[in-house]
Amino acid sequence: MNLVNSFFLTLSIRFIVLLLGIVSGVIVARTLGPEGRGTFTAITVIVGLLVQFGTFGIQDFNSIQSVKDKKSIPFLIGNSLLFGFITSSILIAVSIFFTIRYPSFFLHNIDTELFIIALAALPFLLISSHLQNILIGTKKIIGYNIVQLVYQGVFLCGTVFLLVGYFALPGLIWWYLFASIIALFAVIFFLRTRFSFWGNFLLFKKGISFGLKSYIVSICAFLIIRMNIFLINFFLGSEQTGFYSAALSIAEFIYIFPSIFGILIVPRLIEYAAHSEKYTILLGKIIAYCMSAIIGVIFLFSHEIITLLYGEKFQASHPVLIILLWAVFFYSISNVFFCFFTSRGLPRFVFFLWIPPVALSILLAVILIPTRGIVGAAWSSFFIYFLIFLSHVIAFKLYTKTRVRDFFILSKEEIGIVKQIIVKYFFSFKRHDVCP
């Protein structure tokens, strides 16, 4: 399956997945209100942060190694299972300790019992994250997408139970755990291969060596995206967290388009390294043009979209959404350049494109959230994403000696490629072209 076929397949299923996610979010918001939605979002964000901390970049190594050496896949699966279980056990123990010892700081405005229930989903989410990238590396794109669909579909059923009054927020947390378990079994089903439970230590050591580089960047990216949720909940409470998370959900929805490219292009950039620079620039421009059009439409109807999805009481989310839309625009383009650097083994200078912005992001949020509220949080995100975009463009230019005009203007060859995409819907490049 070539890249464009994979893209449109993933786009179609991911659109359904995100649509189900929005429906779930709407049900949670309308049933529990801003405060209840804020509490649920804060809990799942903390669990998601723990998942990010527990990966150590293994999932990125799995994706690349499964492309390079098919015989290593059984050991990759074994390493993922064993490492995921050990790491999640340690993270759960540490989290419970801090929850009990420092509840007023670690879980400000959050019920301790609900958080501990949600923690039980950690090993399933962590192992599933490792294994899904093997599906990508082995080009089992259909299986990868169905796993996403299964998880979101199961979780939607839980929100329906919430809507009809079968259970409240605690029941939804339990259902979140159940959906995580089902998703892991779905990944294992689609892998359909034998595995070595004890893994391979040398391969694991190699994976950690490579993975730690992408791990640091992944942690930085996640902190920039999600840290505002934690800080808003800490400074302003669950209700304001609910307003911000509603706007963030819509902004993340439009990230579907560039995120799919991020998932699919790294194996191609590795396989066709000779043309990866040319390919990266083309993708960056396509994403920039498409995202501008999408954001423009949402900008015009932003009030109506928020009212339709969440109701009049969520109008406080509107100014936040407008700012976050353009923050996501810059982040989307940055992601293309980051994928290129990932395919080149993540040169050391890439860390300096991410670590300073994280520190600055936290500093800005701590200053702006208490004084400017959720709008201040949105502006801090916008500034940081623009800074990351600018630094990636400069780094790519210096690394590849690309001309400045090439970042903005489509060449005749690129226009021809875009026409092929539009006319034929899918295409296959030959070896001497840009990429398959």
C-alpha cells in the first residue's frame, strides 16, 4: 500500500475515531458540565503524562527496527510486554505514594480514588503504545487504524451509559480502564505473530540507546501540549479546565491531517533517504496550505461550532479556540520537519529545539494563567509553538542547505505531483521519484 492510499485510509478511519471522540466529549460535557469534564480531563491527562514518561522512546525504536529487520519483531514484542509491565508497575507505585503523601499538590481539585482507578489503565496503555508502532513498521495500517476505532468505540459506549444515567463519573473512569484493556487485546490480535516473552536484552539495550533521544523530545512535546491542563486545574479549578479542554479538543481535531503524515512518513523517509529532503519540503507546504483553509473555515464558524457541540455555557472556550487554532497550525508544520530529523537518527541539536521551549512554556503558563486565565494559557501555547516552528525551519535550512523560497513556493514538479494526487486520488512514485 503506497503512502497516499495509506494516508486516505488512515484519514478516513481517524476522522471516524475523532468524530467518536468529539461525540464522547460532548456527552461528557453536557452530562457532567464544565467541572465534571474538567475533572475527567485532568485525570486522563495525568495518566497520559505517565504513559509518556514510561515509554523511554521504545515505541519509536519499534517502528524503525521493524522496518529494518523483520526477524527482530518477536523480540520487539517480548521487550515491549516485559518492559511495559515493569515500568508501569514502578510508575503506579510512585504515583500512589505522591498521591497519598502530597494530595493537595499532586491532585489539586481531583478525587484521589478516581485517580487510582484510572492508574490501573497505565500498563495497558503503555504496552499498547509500544506495540502499535510495530503495526506501523510492518505496514499493517488497517490493523493500526482499527485498534484506534475499537478503543474510541468502546469508550463511546461508556459515555452513552453516562448519558442515560446508568453511572456517573466514577463509572466513566472504570469504563476508561475497560476500553484500555480492550485496545491492548486488539493490538495483539492484529500483530498475529509469535513472540519471545523474555525478549532480547541486546535488542532492548539498542532500543533504549536510540529511544532515549526521541523520548526526550516526546516528553517535551507532551508537556507543551498538556501541561496547561494541569496548571489550569491547579490555579483556576475544574470548571476553567473544562472550558479550556473543550477548545483544545476542537483544535486537536484539526490536527488529524498532519498527525497522519507524522505516523506514516518516517518509515518512507528512512527507506528513501536520498529524496527525503525534497519530500519533507513538499509535505510541509501541502500541510501548510490545507491547514490554512481548514482553520479559516473553523474561524468563521467558531461560535456556532462551540454552541452546537457543548452548548451556550461553554462560550468561554471561544477566544481560547481562536488562539489554539493557529498554535496547532505552527505545530503541524514543525511535526513534518521533526519526522525528517527522526529519519536521520535525531541529531543532537534537535534536543535544543525542544528543551528550552518546555522550560519557557511552563514559565509563561505560571505567569499568564493566574493573571489572564485560560486565554493567557492559550497565548503561551501559541508563542511556544511558533518558536518551535521557527527553530525547526532554521535547523532544517542549515542542515539541508535549502533555499528560503523553497519553503513557501511550490515548484513546477511539486505542482505536478499535487495534481496527480487530486486527479487520481492515489499514486505510486517510482524509485527515482520523490517517494512511494
